[in-house]
Amino acid sequence: QVQLVESGGGLVQPGGSLRLSCAGSGIIFSQEVVGWYRQAPGKSREFVAVIVPSGGTNYADSVRGRFTISRDNAKNTVYLQMNTLKPEDTAVYYCNSKGAYWGQGTQVTVSS
């Protein structure tokens, strides 16, 4: 049974940083494409970042240069380091793997 569990969300002021974690069980992240998505109130879920088995990464234009996706194979965990956060980054952030498995999401709120 595949399970993805996100953590690390919270309330942060504009310009601040957060690191999200996605821990996987029943799946080996180093062998799969793992992505982060987000959904703001009243909006559709959108792509944020992805990491592939080779370690290659890609980002949405809106977060490129501010967010970094990485993977710890020993912990079977994928991270999303978010810097210089903006109010428009406020959303529920979800981890996804194989295009089929989703976590429960973690809330990120950027507000003063």
C-alpha cells in the first residue's frame, strides 16, 4: 500500500522560508517521478516542482529561483525548500508520485 505523508506547512511572513517534507512508504522515491503541487482557495491544483529518478528537476515559472526540490534516498523523503515566500504562495501543498498517488496535503499560509 502506497502512502505519502506531507509535513512542514504553517504560517510565515512574506519573505520568509519553509521546508516541506513528503515521506513515502510502499514506494521507492528514487525510482519514481515525484512532484509537488498546490491548490489555492477557489483555484485549480497546479504544478510546482518535480524531481525524476536521475535527480533532474523542473519548476513552475512562478517559483523558479525561489523553491528547490530535493530527495533523500536513505529517508525515502522528498523536500520542497521554499524561500522568499509571497502571499500568492498561500495554498495547500500536495506531494504526488507516479501521477497516481497523492498525500493529504499541508497548508502553507504567507501573511503578515
